[in-house]
Amino acid sequence: MDTDPQPDSRPALDRLLRSRVLVCDGAMGTMLHSAGVPLDRSLSGLNLARPDLVRDLHAAYLAAGADIVQTNTFDANRPRLARAGLQDSVAEINIAGARLAREAVRESGSPALVAGSVGPVMSAAAPRIPHQDREPILREQIAILASWVDLIILETFGDTESLAQAASVALAECDLPVIAQLTFGDDGRTLGGEEPRVAAAALAALNVTAIGANCTVGPTVLADVVAELVAGAALPVSVQPNAGVPRRLGRQLRYARNTGYFAQASRGFVASGATLVGGCCGTTPAHIRAIAHAVKDLRPNPAAVPARPRPGVRPCSECRRSRPGSHRPDGRTEAVSRW
């Protein structure tokens, strides 16, 4: 297993986003659940308990054509891990998650990038964590991941304030590109009630590399959201929708195998200005393969290209996804990204 990242070989993410459409991976958690992992299991804890399972899933997404794979660390902050008695393993679990993703990339021979996945600090089932207390929680996880990954993806944040706080922490902790993704409800607004265009303008002021939307809803709702995000900020836009609305069968959630629909939707996202397209809850390597095939000959819409070059990928100055639902403005979450 690789013991450290390869900073000298990392391509500049900004240059890539200006030159071609990139494909991100799909769900982690729902795939792990379908492999038999119990719903109440700490999924990031599998980086230590079942590394083969996590590595093989990364490999499947790479084989499907993913340009970016996200670490299995969405829920790997101290409060979330404490619910499984793993609060003393924050560093070990995050590093293992990054190393597993990097090893899969190396073994595939792909030039794919490894993104450190970071989610909101806690779920709605846990006691509320005050705004000022979230910062050190975010800082701990991001500082660990930043030495091992090529970029940071902040995903499934329910409101601009919480995401802006996480983005500010990430930008202060390292010089890596940061992609900041909100989650939107059926009404096309964030779960805090904000319109996409307004949220985009607020996030653009933070100097993140890209903004985007993921989780909670499928491609239909996010089509308009993507167009509004593009209109609200001169930044690349990412989109990772769920595989539609799930059906509950016993103790499992099942999503339709709508790969053809996803392929068509991905082309529409690019036409609206998205430059990074992937999947979230319920998506599989088959969905990502369909997306990769659909966008392989497409180029970014000029409306999505930043007006001036932004910083590329650089080494860190200090030293990537559970059950669907929704997030809340207090930083708690009822939905879990890519799970």
C-alpha cells in the first residue's frame, strides 16, 4: 500500500476543469450496504475493518471511467466516529481511507485524482453542536486528509453558512483545491431555504475552486439548480445527483437502475455549464460508466470557465457516504452523501 501521496505528479485541477469535463465516482455507502454492511455500521470504520471491500469499490469506479475518486471518509470526524466508539481513531481512519483510494488509483494505472470527502459534523440523531464548536472538528479531519489527497470535496451541506465555515477551514488548513457542494430539496432550494444563485455568489467569495450540488434529489431537480449555480458564480460547477427516489424493501433501500437516464441527464448538466459530473446515493459503477461514455467527447461550456486562472494543485501547507434524507442549517444532517 502506498505510504504517501505523489504531489509532483498531480495535475492542476483548475486546468483540467477548463479543458474537459471530469467524471467523479458514485455512491460509497449504498454500495457498501448492498454488499451486506449493516445500516448501523460506521462506514468509514470499514477503512480499517474491511479495507479490501473499500479498495475494490474504488477500483470499480476507476474501471468505470472516474477521473476523481472520493475517500470513504464522509463520516470520519470525531463526533460521528464517537457514535461507534472510534473517536480515538480519527487520524488512522482518515489516513487509511486516503491510502486505500490512492492504492486503487495506482493499481489501475489511471491518472485519476483522490479527493478527501468531508461531510457536515453531525447527524440529526445526535445532540446539536454549536457553530463555534464545529470549526475544530472540521479542522482536525481536514488537516489529516490534506497531506494524503489531491483535493478536498465538502459535500452534502444543507446551508451556505455551514458550508462556508467548512470551506474557510479547508482553505486555511491547506493549499489544495476545495470543491464546495450543497444539497438541495425538491423545491430547488438548499435545505436552509436559500436559492442556488444566491448561494453560489456567497461561496464564490471564498476563493474555492468549484461549487456544486449533490445528494437528496435526482437529476430532474438538479438540472435547474446547476443552471442557477452557473449563473451565480464564474466558477466550475459540479453535480452528483442521487439515483432518483429510493424504495424501501424491508431493511434496504433500492434505487432504479436508470443508467440510460443518467447518461442523458449528464449531457444536459454539461450543456448547462457543469464541468464535473458524478453520482451520489444509489448510484453504482454502471451509472458512472454511462456518464463517462456520455460526456467523453464533450467540452466545458464557456460559461462555466473562470474568468481568470485560479491556483492549481499544490502540496498542503501543514503537513472523498449512510442513509438518504436532508441536512439542517445547524450543521446536523439527516441525509448522508454518496451513501
